[in-house]
Amino acid sequence: MTEKKNIAIMGAGLVGSLLSLYLAKRGHKIDLYERRPDMRVTTLDGGRSINLALSDRGWRTLRGIGIEEEVRKVAIPMYGRMMHSESGELTFQPYGKEGQAIYSVSRAGLNMALMNVSEPNDDITYHFSRQVQDVNLKTGEVYLRNNDTESTETIKPDLIFGADGAFSMVRGALQKTERFNYQQSYLEYGYKELTIPATPDGGWALEKNALHIWPRGNYMMIALPNTDGSFTCTLFFPYEGERSFASIKTDTDLLNFFLEVFPDAVPLMPDLAQDYFCNPTGTLVTIKCFPWSYEDKVLLIGDASHAVVPFYGQGMNAGFEDITVLDQMLETFDGDWKGLFKAFEQSRKPNADAIADLAVMNFIEMRDKVADPRFLLRKKIEGKINEQYPDKWIPLYSMVTFTDMPYSHALETGRQQDKIMKKVMKHIQTIEDYNKPEVQQLIEEEIIHKEKLKAYQQSSVSSDK
């Protein structure tokens, strides 16, 4: 065991709370500082809780600390996308093989569960209503404002972890240092939380075990199930334009719009106008930066270092995977925190950039393509290739969601497979065309070429090492 450290984690959200358990397991003393009051005793402002989709990477991190089964009690499996057409037709598209699912969880519910698991640990202490004002990187001091007493305090831990989200104050201090690269980009879309309540008997008004999507080209709505029978809906909508947040000003505007484009949802949303006009409009930001650390004092983790838009359901999963990777590195840790931080950020940066790009790509797919018959046919053909060559062809979504393959490898493999699928689909008009000899020959040739390319790339990496 290396020297026991007093560690301050800025941010007691999902990543901060879970990270505290892993670091305490390693023998360290943890203090978590959270700008909000304790959500378990104080109702926080609502309207921003895009439900989360837990997938294999997230479950792996929860399993590593022994709390997977506790979380499964409040998670609902979603086995695929349920598309709603404008005429009300339903089309189901499985996410993976039979039995594979992503899991709908409430952000607040999961956060409270993690707090309840970690707080009884004698080496973990929560400090609520503590807002970071600044960080002195050279001295390792953090200046905090106590929002309850309106007083200020200064702490000086041995190590500082910035788990304080996309608008991290810890990262703000790093941004003032030389040679710090920072990039943020917003989609021209915002989001609005809406609700489909439970039926009078407490059941679900829609298929419970699916992620529902109303794809409409320039905008879309999704709905994820909750354990109480309700669905948390999210409208992703342009800020400006003929159909946008700017153009809907009255209850009548809203109702007419929904009756035209989401007609099957309207009878299920009795509080539509109240939700729409009372809930805030959220922004959709991607943040990339580097480095994530400062000397042997500070490390950014989760959204503080790599915030992504929510369209691959991987933001939380990527943050949890950060913890898994860090914990694996701590297995062989020799006491050099600066070296550890550098190795961690160099390992994770390419994968963080990859999932950021994948998330924006999947937004376009969800918004524009999932209702396209040609796209759905392509998905079926790709599924058949996967069945025929299970060890040589995994669909991109499955690589990201149902494996722990590095995101950067998944992105590159997905690009190669996309080129192959474009060639294959030129010869296919119906699902029966898959069995044509010329199609089978083309697929076999392309997969052989892909495997040769993969082997060459792996040998190149090995020789570089």
C-alpha cells in the first residue's frame, strides 16, 4: 500500500461519488465537496434530468466495487429502439443480440444510491453547499464558498480530483496555465424535459422495455422508462427557425405542433404545456481539453475533462470507465502521482475524443435515419454479417455499448465497416439479396481485407512500442 493521502474530490455527482469508493478502497481519506445541497433531503430544481442509459462499461465499474446488484434494482432494461412514425406506426429495432440491453436509470436516483453506499464509509466525508471559487495550483489550495452560511473557507488536501462536471471550476484553473488546450462546441439544438405519467393503475403507457424515439428529421423526441411507471421524455429542438424553441410562444402553438408531429404522444402528456413552459431549456455541449492534470496535485475526470452530448448514452459510462482505468493503474502504482496522472490522461484522451465524435454522429442517426427503410435494411444486413462472422464483424453500436473495446478502436473499426457496408448495399434491395453468391463473395473479400489491415495495424503498433 502506498502512502495514505488526504484527497479532495470536487463534485459529488455520479463520477465523484463512485470515485470516492474506489479511492477509499485503496486506503485514502476522501472529502467530497458539492456545490448543491444534499439531494437526499432537499428537492433540487428539476427539468434537466435526461435519463441515463447504463451499459456494459458502466456496469463493469459498479461491479468492481460490489454495488452492481444494488443498482439493478432501480434500472429498467431497454432491448432496443421503438420508433414512432407521424402516423403512429411502431417499429422496433433491437440494440444487439437477444438479451442484450441498455438500462434506463434516473440520474438523481443513481446519485443518491451512490451517496448512500459511500457515506457510511469512515474514510469518506461529504460536504454539501460548498462551491469552488478558485484553485491555487501551485500551493494546492482550494477556495470554497459555503452557500449555507455565505462564508468562505480554504482547504489544502494532498490531491485534488476535479469531478465537477462540464463547467468545472477546477478545469477553469487549469485553463489559466500555459499550453493548456481547450475546445467547446455547442449543437444548434437545446433540450426540454417533458413527462409521460404512469397510467391510473400505475403501469407504463408505452412499451416499458424500449427507448422510444419520435424521429422527425430536424428534431426529435425520446422517452425512457422510470420504475414508477412514468417516462422521462426529452425534446431535442433547434433554438431558432420555423419550428424551434423560438417559434413556439403559446400553449396553442405548442399543442398544434405536437398534434401535427407527435400525435400519438399528446394523449399521454396531460401536463405538456406546464412541462414545456416551466422546465428550463438545456444546452448540448462537447468539451475537449488537454492536459487533464497539473503536476502531482490535480487530475480532471469525467465530464470535467471530456463532456459529450447524450446521443450515444455514454457520458456516464465513459466517466465510470475513467474510474476503472485509473483503478487498474493503481494496481501497479509506485507512488509517483505525477507519472500516474500523465499515464492516465494519455491513455484516456484518444478514447474521450472518439466517444465525443461518436455521440454527435449518433445524434444524426437517431434524428434522421432510424425511420428510413433503407437504413433499417442496412442494419438487418449488418446483423446477418455479424451472425455469419461473429469474431470478425461487430456492429459499431455493439462495440461501443456491449464491449469494453477502446472507443478509439471502435470508431476506427466502425469507419472501416461503414465503407464496406456502402459497397455491399449497392448490391442489395431486399433482405433476400444477402444470400446472392456475388454478395456473399463481396462480403468475404472485404472481411478478409479488413482482417489483413487490422493485423498490419497491430504489427505496426507493436513495432512502434
